[in-house]
Amino acid sequence: MLSVLALTSVVLLGIASQTTAIVVYTSWERHALVGTDVRLSCSFFSWKWTSPDVTFSWHYRPDGAKDSIAIFHYAGGAPYVDNKGPFRDRLEFVGNPSRRDGSILIKNVDFGDNGTFTCDAKNPPDIAGSPSNVRLLVFEKVPVQAGVITGAIIGVVLGLLILIVAIYYLMRFLVARRVFSLSMSKHGKKGKGKEGSQQKQALAVTDPAKLKAAASEKKKQESRREKK
Amino acid sequence: MLAILLATIVLHLTDLIILFIATCANAWRTHGVTNYDLWYDCTQNNGGYQCRGTSDADWLQAVQALMVLATVFCLISFIIFLCQLFTLVKGGRFFFTAVFQVLASLFVMSGAIIYTVMSPEWKNENDAYGYAFVLAWLAFPLTLISGFIYIVLRKKE
């Protein structure tokens, strides 16, 4: 009885503590080429239903700076985009708040956009939680990851090798089958008396390896006869 | 006949060992206690090694791939040689073995050439080529000779 009470109280406490914490998700790092558009995604997990008063806010802190500036805010069902700061005319809201998506799109990124973007989401009454950071790295040329080219070359060459071996054995098998069917038709024209045993012999030699072995054995027998 | 067979096997095994060392040892380029390429940049200080991965140069990854492929093909050709030793018809040539061995030598040649051509842009004045680089260049004629021996070699009657 006591154990059941203890268990239920722990579960209730656990649920109670979870209902007051919201968890915000963003990527860890985003790599982008100069001049391209970058979509910074932000989503959240909350035990409560998505409230109509849900808010998203994005802050930006340049690399090396101490303070962050606010660049985007979504509240009361309307997005508010920064029109004075470094992202004026370049920021667009592409999220869907009813689906818990507060993503923004930054167009035409430049090297000055390197920095940390912070997304903070609040879903009343679920407001206690920490915001999440995503780092933006802008490259002139995106470097090839280590090992991609290596793996590609090795994979292609070994794949070609397997393909060639498979084709070789397939051709051998087809040629052996053709030889077998030709020999069958030849024996068929001669008559039926002798073919009883010959057909059985031919039937036994369907495996191309056995065919080769039979051929080499015939050669050995011929060479022995020649020696004699 | 047995002497030729043993010599061929010894040569092939030597090639295999040289290729393994050249591929796996991280000493294509050295600078004092630092050794670079093919896989890490390692510095030795205070009795321990401090390593980080090589930079993502395209040609370096190609050299890595070619060296690994050369080693793999040399190993495959050795296995095929042992197979063909028992299953080949009398008087036949070790064709498959030769093909793989020659391919291995071509791969190691390509890898060594690419590294020789591209690394001067990278290395400083004081860098020296390491023993793995020398072994890679040594492996190329040895594997080529071994491949030609297999083309000429016949299984005795």
C-alpha cells in the first residue's frame, strides 16, 4: 500500500515538473555558401496544447561580440521582422506556429553573418525553459568532408570488380548452356538409338565447371593416347 | 621448379608487406618529430603523440583510396594465386593473378605520382619525404615485375 502511494506520488511529481518546462530544438551548426539562403529551424516540445498565444523570438550575436540583438519576434499570431538591423529585407518567417515550427529564412548570407542565433519559444502556460543556439558558418567553398572521396573511389572500383566478375561468370554460364543445347540438337538429328546413353551423359554435364573438367579430361585422354 | 615457386611467393609476400607498411604508416612526409600524411598530422612532444586528422584535400583522399585499393588488390591476387596453384590445368598461365597484380602496381603508381606532384605545394622547405613514401615508390616496380612473372609463369606438366 505504501509502495503504491510512493510510486503514484513520484509519477505525479514527475508529470507536474514536466508540465512547467518547455524544450526548444534547433540545429547545432549550419554551414552555408556565400550568397545562398539559409533556413534556421526552431521547434519546441511542450506537454501543453499549442496555445494561440505562442511566441517565438530570435536573437543574433555576431562572432566575437558580447551582446545579442533581437531580429525576429512572433506574438499574437503575427510575425515581426527586424527592419533596422543587419538583416533588414533579408529575413523571412517560414515557420508554422500552429505546428510548433518557428523557422526563419535568411537570404543572401555573407561573411558578416557568421555568429550564433538563439531561438526562444514560449507556449503559455508553459514558459519555463532555456533557449537553444545554432551557429552559422559561412564558407566561400564548402570543404569536402574527410573520407568522402576516399570511400567513393574505393567503393566504385570494388563495385566494378564485382560487376566484371559477375558478368564473366554469367557469360561462361550462357556459353556453356548454348554449347549444351547445340550438342543436344546435333544428337537429336542422328537418331535415337545411341542417344539414350549420350543424352544421359550430356544431361550430367550441365554445370560449366564440370563441362570444363570433362573437356580437360578428354584432352588428357587424347594426350595419353598420343603418347602411346 | 620449386625454387622458382618459392622465389615468386617470397616476392609477392614482400610486395604485400611493403604495400601494407606504405599504406598504414603515417610517415609520407616528416619534419623533425612531426610526421604528416597519409592519415594524420602527428607531433611528438613530452613523450606522447598529439595527432589531428589531415586536412580535407581532394588529392590526398584520392591517394588514400589508391593505396588502399593497391593493397587490397595485391592481397586478392595472392589468394587467387594460391587457388590457381591447385585448380589450374597443367600448362596453364596464372592469368587472373597477373591481372590483379598489375592492377595493384598501377594503383600504387598513380597514388605515388599524385602525391609527388601535389605535395610540393604544401610542404615547407624543411620537410623531408618519409620512409612510407619511399616504400610506396619501391612497391610499384616490384609489383609490376611480380605481375609480369605471373604472365610468363606456367604450371608445370
